[in-house]
Amino acid sequence: MRADGRRNREQILAAARHLVGCDGAQASLEAIARRACVGSATLHRHFPSRRALLDAVFHDGVVRLCERAEALDGDPGADLEAWLEELAAYSATTKGVTDALLAGPDGHIDERDTCHGLIGDAAARLVDRAKDAGVLRDGVATDDVLALACSLSTVTADPDAARRLVRLAFGGVRAPHRE
Amino acid sequence: MRADGRRNREQILAAARHLVGCDGAQASLEAIARRACVGSATLHRHFPSRRALLDAVFHDGVVRLCERAEALDGDPGADLEAWLEELAAYSATTKGVTDALLAGPDGHIDERDTCHGLIGDAAARLVDRAKDAGVLRDGVATDDVLALACSLSTVTADPDAARRLVRLAFGGVRAPHRE
DNA sequence: CCGTGAAGTGGGGTGGTCCTCCGCTTGGTG
DNA sequence: CACCAAGCGGAGGACCACCCCACTTCACGG
């Protein structure tokens, strides 16, 4: 890859980080290109779809989150819950990331290295551990807990509220009654 | 209100119902106006914001849902859960309705009669009943259960999946353990 | 050190969007 | 029937995504 190409890619990513941070996932690609001092064609060549750009923007943050998932090795139930809280808080505070996390397949990019794929793998490990420990209700799948944690962030931008809702869903809305 | 005005309003709503059903809340207003055989200015005069149009499109369905909420008078916990399931199923299958349900205030319209407001009132009654019966976990608010039920539909378009996730959140992801 | 070709560039065009202005039509009332 | 305001819609401005293509610049082989 040529030096100027790499430089432009970085400038575009920096601009995108800023504008997506302000305007969310719907930030204008044109504006991002302008801010990066780059023609819009250049942006589209480096990132053939909005999805590809978003994935690149959030890649590092998501990787960090996944590393924290791998580092956990305490109580399986508590680990899963804590990590889901973190995930919800992250996606609540990070404008636009939800679209990258929940996005379906996109012909333009390799699904293996997307934010969606990375998060899915990290969650699967924690869910499997919790399942083996028997702390999960029957029939709960990785996609279920991810869906719960991520979808909440479409509803609030407050990390504490997101954490609270995750705890709620995890423990149940219904009050536990003695049996 | 003049007859032609009312006729146009209905044509716009019919077109909007169709296109929002196909393309979701982001359907092109221009395309809706075209389909209604109406100038775009006419659409904007009748519905000053996308939000106002969406509210009108979904108003009837939401009212029907609210009526069902009012008709419930069995076990408070079961009623609430059943109605939340219905709400989730409705918003999962009805493209675009989530945006109307979760939308914040909009200077253009009276908040009292919006889908958001209607659903909120209906849910509040069920939540209050459940709270009085003591079947809700402490600190659960109306907005919490609404947020849970509605946000799920951003994540799946399958009504059964949405119902399942509501049941999950309601009963808890964590398996109930004897105490 | 330099020529060359391919990788990379960005301006401008196309076709779409939202929304507003404003001259015109038309429905309903006196 | 005549009037006039309520209502209309086309045109136009500002913006957007995406693509084409003539041009520039980098990096490598001689």
C-alpha cells in the first residue's frame, strides 16, 4: 500500500471518528471527506460502504472490549453480566456504534473481522461458560443476550441507564418470589 | 377543512402506509407524495415533519393496542407481560413504528396525542397495577419496560423472536435458583 | 539517478433527497 | 353567481451518495 494512500486512510478515519461522534452513524460521508481534505471518491475507494467505514472507525474500541471479555475468568454468571453491562454502556455512549454492532452481512467486506463478528465471538465464549455453569435460563442463546444488550442502547444515551436496564433484563423484570 | 384537503390527506396517508411498510421509517417523503399524486409541498403542509406523518400512519394501530391494554383485567403480572409481548410483536412486524414509539418531543405536534404518548399512558396503567400487586422488581419504571419491549424490535423483525425476548427480559436471563 | 506504469487522486456530473417560496386553482359561502 | 381564502403543486436551493475519468504522484527496476 502506498504511503499517500495510508495517510489518506488515516485522515479519513480521524475525520470520521470526529463527525460520527457528533452526528452518529448517519454522519454525511461528504462532510467526512471534506474534513479529511480528501475528495469524496477517495473516501468511497477506501471504504466502499458506510458499513465498512463504521467498522473501521469502531474496530479498535470493539477489540478492546473483546479483550476485556477474554480476560474475565471469575464467576461465569457475574462475568457475563458485568461484560454485558460494559457493552451496553459502551454502545450507549458511543454514537453510531450500534449500527456497526447490529449490522447484518454486507457484500463489501469480510464478515470475519467486522465489529459484529468480533463481539459475537467474545460473547459466545462468556455465554458458553455461563451455560456450562448452569446459570442461564434454558434456551438462552448468544444472540439473545447480545440483542438485549445492544438494542437497549438505541433507547438511551446514558451509560448508567443502559447498565441498569441490562441488570434488569438479566435478573428479570418480575420480582423474584420464594418457592 | 375543505373536501380536497381531506381527500389529499387520506391519499398521502395511504401512500405512506404502503411505502413505510416497504422501506421503514426512512421512506422517501418525495416518493410518498408522488405515489399519492400530490405535490411535495402538499405533503409538508399536512405533515410538517416526518415524525408527524409517522404518528398519523400508526395512530390507528397504536390506539387499537392501547384499547387491548385497557381491556385486560386479569392477573396484573400476566397482563403486563402479555401486553408487552404484543407490543414487541407489533413493533417487530410493523416497519417504522419503533421510530414513532420511541421518538422524543417534536415542536411540530402536540405530544398528548402522539403514538409515544398513547403507548406511555396505556403502559403506565398496567405497570401501576403490577406494582400494586407487588410482582415487579423494585425500581422498575414504566419507561423501563417500554424501553425493553420497543428496543427489542430494532433487533429482530420476527414477532415470535420478539415475544421470546420479552419473556426472557421479564423472567430474567439468569436461571431462577431456589432460595 | 531517472523513466515508467500502476496506484491513487479529486473535480465534476447524475440522480436522488428534504423543504420552502409563490403564483395559481378551486371549494364553499354569502 | 361572485368572491376570496384555503389549498395546491411546480420550480428551485441546498444538500447528499456514488461514479466516471483525466490527471498526479509514488515506488521500483534499470
